[in-house]
Amino acid sequence: MLNDIQEILYSEETIAAMVKRVGREISRDYADKNLLLVSVLKGSVAFMADLMRAIDIPARIDFMSVSSYGSGTKTSGVVKIIKDLDINLKGYDIVIVEDILDSGKTLHYLVDLLKGREPNSVEICTLFDKPERREVDVHAKYIGCAIPDAFIVGYGLDYDEKYRNLPFVGVLKPEIYGA
Ligand code: PRP
Ligand code: MN
Ligand code: MG
């Protein structure tokens, strides 16, 4: 698995520092609110697990599983809901937790869907943001960091369902995805 990685972009330590900072920001902004963290599986699994423990105010959690990339490196644009939330959103201040904001299609779809369920508020928290790739208008209130346009894997991010369990984030060797 390590052999497939061309370069490590974000080490475990770098990611941990970004997660702590974002956790502090959310803790500060939601102290007087009714925070519900909504993790978008599968990519956000590692970020969610670490972020919720970097938040020191009361928070509830729920999970939703969606997919739009399938096994390719480009979004299909069709967001498929594999598992929906359990919690009724009325009265909650939602923070959607994502690993990466790329074309924006996934989050654009999700924000609309969740707003339709009449929560108090909906914001986005993403570990990585690729603003140059945006195809629809979506903005995250909380961002770990902005990144250049390279196909990255690790810390939840996959290529064809692989590499999610890497503790760091790196760039795949182009020959792996046939470039
Ligand atoms: C990836 C990623 C985001 C989304 C971002 O999920 O985890 O959810 O794509 O891309 P977008 O901004 O272009 O919509 P994917 O569909 O690969 O499912 P996964 O989280 O299970 O890997
Ligand atoms: Mn995802
Ligand atoms: Mg994926």
C-alpha cells in the first residue's frame, strides 16, 4: 500500500493540528446552540472520529452514507444515498462533516436535502477544500486547509475503496489510477 504513494502531503501530526483548530472554532461558535454533527460516510470517518473528540461542548452525532464517485477519480454528479440519518433535524444546528469539498456536487445536494428538513441552521465543515475544482456554488464555514488539484488518498479518502486506512494524506502514483 505504501508503495503506491508518490508523496505524503499531510502527516498525521499536521492533520491532528488542523483537526484541533477546527474543533476549537466549532466549540466556540456552537457553545449556545444545539449542535448535531452529521458525518458523510465513508470518506469522513477518520475526520469525524477525531473532530468530535476535539469539540468540548455538548454535541450529538449522526451518520449518512452517500456516494457519487464510484470507482473513478471523477464525480458522476449523481449523489446516491446509501444510508440516511436517524435523527429528526428539527431544532438542531447542523454541521455537516466532510473529508473533501471538490466539485461541490455532493455537499450542494446534501445542504439542500437537510435544509428541507427544517433544522435551525446548516453549515459545512470540511478537512480539505479544492476551490479550483468547484462546479456548483458551495462554501464551507470550517476548513482544515485548501489544497491544490491533485488526487489525494488516506485518512478516510479512497481510490476505488482503497487507502482509507492510511494515517496520513498523500498523492497516489499516477500509474495506479491509469494516468
Ligand atoms: C467523495 C468525498 C466527498 C465527495 C466530494 O466521496 O468523500 O464526499 O466525494 O466530491 P464532490 O465535491 O465533487 O462532490 P465519494 O463519493 O467518493 O464517497 P466516499 O466518501 O464513500 O469515498
Ligand atoms: Mn464522501
Ligand atoms: Mg470516494
